[in-house]
Amino acid sequence: MTTAKALTIAGSDSGGGAGIQADLKTFQELKVYGMSVITAITAQNTLGVDGVYPMMLEAIEKQLECIAVDLQPDALKTGMLFNSEIIELVANKMEQYKWKNLVVDPVMIAKGGANLLQQEATESMKRKLLPLATVLTPNIPEAEELTGISIRNMEERKEAAKRLSAMGVNYVIIKGGHGDEKEAVDLLFDGSHFSSLVAERIPTKNTHGTGCTFSAAITAALANGYSINDAFQLGKDFIHQAIKNDLHIGSGHGPTNHWAYQESKR
Ligand SMILES: Nc1ncnc2c1ncn2[C@@H]1O[C@H](COP(=O)(O)OP(=O)(O)OP(=O)(O)O)[C@@H](O)[C@H]1O
Ligand SMILES: Cc1ncc(COP(=O)(O)O)c(N)n1
């Protein structure tokens, strides 16, 4: 029985709630062997981001090469990529290695407001990375930035999903955490049909790293051979338990509970 392997290509969150730390915790909880390529170091906690230090391109390239020669991922995700140079390096390496099952979480702004993607990098992400993505998981502000349309209702979410699909993404999931509905509604578009997953919106400020955790759970599911619909369901279930079972850590936007899903299965 082979062990599924998943790779996260993302930033480091010293606070442990988002970035590669959230991704590796999620992979582990879903019994997938997790590996990481660090794109940037951030000094952050639940109150916000105090420093962003992008890695040298050579350091990112070497990390990717070491994975490619020995540890082929069954699925992988991108999180914080920060600038065009890093996006283009990652996209070029993805094409060279022919890695499949890429989940792109288009991280742009941290919950506390810090920029995690330089404004000029949006075009590189659209042109170079989105065509390689199996799944794209924007939140509503990220979908607005990538499509240039404002999203105030479900119809506009559907229009944004169609436009993102037309950029070459196989499956688009527009997350509903930033929505104003009574429930947290996530919308999946497969290029022709829409489906959605709905859960109670939990009244909490402790949602640091929810998008990272959600996309990491989907990545782990794809690494384990799940269909996109089953991976979407697993991601939703995982993050819902993670938010619902609050750890009350830190005095700002606290992290989610990465072991809650497995505990809920017992
Ligand atoms: N308060 C909440 N209650 C229930 N589910 C939530 C809540 N907030 C977010 N979610 C769910 O969490 C997942 C991530 O969505 P969200 O919109 O928070 O992503 P995000 O903004 O990219 O997260 P982050 O930027 O913190 O990484 C989605 O499945 C969403 O429905
Ligand atoms: C390294 C890193 N990657 C992603 C996020 C987004 O998480 P959030 O939107 O919850 O701040 C973050 N804060 N830090």
C-alpha cells in the first residue's frame, strides 16, 4: 500500500495558523505525507503580519528540484507566492515536472490586511499559473481581483466562476467566508455545471488560515485519489469542524483546530 504524498508551495506563518504550517497539519490529519517548498517567511501572529521576507529564487528552485528528483507529489497546492518572479518560477517548474492535481489558493491579503501578493503579480498568476490549475479556490475578494468584476450576490459569483474557468482552470471553488449570507456557501463550477456546499456560518473571529486549511484538505483528498466532488466535501467538512471547535488561541484572529475533524469521526 503506497502512501500518498502532497506538496505545499507557500509561505511560512510563524504563528502556525496559516501557510505551510496549516497545510502540513492538515495533510498529516488526513494521513497524507506532507512536503513543503517555502516561498516566503512571514513574521506574524493572530494580530497580524509584522514582516514579509520573500525567499531568493535560487532557494525556491533548489527546494523544488529536491522534491522532483525523489518525492513526486500525488497532488500539490500553492498558497502565498508574493511576486511575479516566484509565480513564473513555480509555473515553469510545474510544466517541466508535469506534476498533476494542482490546487491554486490565490492568497492575496491576510485577514489582518497585510499584502501577501504584490499587486503587479495578479497578471502573472492569471497568465502562467491558472492554466495549470486543476482547482482554484479564491475567496470573494480574490475572485473580484482576478476577474475585475464586483461580487455582491450569487449570480455575480457564478459569472466570476465562469470567467475564471475560461482562464483555463478545470474546477473553480468560490469560497463563501467573506459573504454576508446567514450560512457559509461555497460554490463549485466544473466548466458547465454549478454545485454548492452549505454549512452554518459560525459566529467567530478565529478564522485565521481557513482558506489555507480548506485548500490543503482538498489537496490531500486529491492525493488520495478522491473525485473533485468528494474532495470538495472533505474540504468543507474538515474546515467546518476546524472552525467550530475553537481553540481560543491568541488575542486577534485565532487559528482553527486542525485535529477537530478526526476527533469528530471517533
Ligand atoms: N465563520 C465561518 N463559519 C463557517 N464556515 C466558514 C466561516 N468562515 C469561513 N468559512 C468556510 O471556510 C472556508 C474558507 O473560506 P474563506 O472565505 O474563509 O477563505 P479565505 O478568506 O481564503 O481564508 P483565509 O484568507 O483566512 O485563508 C470555506 O469553506 C468557507 O465557507
Ligand atoms: C504565510 C501565510 N499564508 C496565507 C495567509 C492567509 O491566511 P489569512 O487570510 O487567514 O490571514 C497568511 N496569513 N500567511
